[in-house]
Amino acid sequence: GQQVMQIPQYQHVQEGEDFTTYCNSSTTLSNIQWYKQRPGGHPVFLIQLVKSGEVKKQKRLTFQFGEAKKNSSLHITATQTTDVGTYFCAGRPQGAQKLVFGQGTRLTINP
Amino acid sequence: GAGVSQSPSNKVTEKGKDVELRCDPISGHTALYWYRQSLGQGLEFLIYFQGNSAPDKSGLPSDRFSAERTGGSVSTLTIQRTQQEDSAVYLCASSLGTGYPGEQYFGPGTRLTVT
């Protein structure tokens, strides 16, 4: 079946260090979305990428969509304690209707 | 109006009882999803409704689980003869549809505990 794999499952960093999570799909994606879930909260939409090779930035967050539209990454520069949470990617396989979520990367930060 | 709402926020039930979980999507959103999230785990897709199309039930874990969406709006997820492994947070999300923007808006979830 269609799968979206996300690594690492967990990441612990010191405040100020960078963080990256990677998302890989077994099939080509029409688009990919990223969500953040704070501890005890629900997932909140961050961004959507549609074009091959697309790069988008939101302050310290950089999102990339691979050229083959099968992988994506989220990079956070100089993490802050407010970045704590689980980051999910969610891809829409070409021809499919629904999103397929990755398992998420849980980020914890040592202040 | 407001975002996606779900009720109840918490539900404790005895093993073997049936439960109904409700989701009110954002007005005008044609797509509605149900997910299950066990403690510290990812999102497990359960079912997807898109407009008047037949729902995608491919994620329902057993025939004890069912869902309906009345009038293209409110949805109810029913779990019959609950088991302890059904304990989880059940999240509902809605979106405008399958195309852009397509982002999903999640409700606060229903925490189900089966004793």
C-alpha cells in the first residue's frame, strides 16, 4: 500500500541546535503537508508544498519537496523551547483522494 | 464559525459497551477524516468522507467500527462492543476538499478510555 515513512522517530536536542526531520514516500506525491502537534494538543497545519523542488520558509523553519516529489524535509534552525512537539508530514499520492500521514518525529529540547 | 468540534472530550466506558463519538466539521468543508492516535503514537487513518462519494473505509480496524456522515456535515463514529485496545484519542479533521488548499483542520479529539 501507499506508505509515508518519517525519520527519525525521536530527536532530542539542546536549545539552539538545529533539527531536521525527513519524510519519504513509496509513491509519487501530488503534494505534501506538514503539521505540528504540541504535547496534549491536536495537529495544526504548518504548510503545503506542491511543486517539484519547492522550498518554503517560515521564520526558522525551512520546508523542502524533493525533485521526484517522493520526499520532503523540515529543518528548524536554532531550536527554541516553543518548537517542542511532534512534527508530521502528510502526503497525497498521485491519483489518490486522501492524505497519508507519516508516523511523526517527536522533538524534545533541553533548555 | 469556529473550528472543528468534537464531543465528548472524554469518554470512559466499560468493556463491551457501545460508544458514539461526534464530529462537527467547519461549515462548508466537504472532506472529513477520522483518525485514531494512541498515546505517543502517530495518526492512524480510520475513514474518509468526501462530499456525496462513498466513504473510504479502508482504515477501519474491525467491523466493530462504523461511521456515518449525515447531510454532508456532522459525522458520528460508532464503536460497538468496545475493547481495551480501543482506548485512544479519536481525532476528526475536515478540509475544503481534495485540492489546494486542502489543509486539514483538526478537532480537539475525544479521549476514549475502555476499562
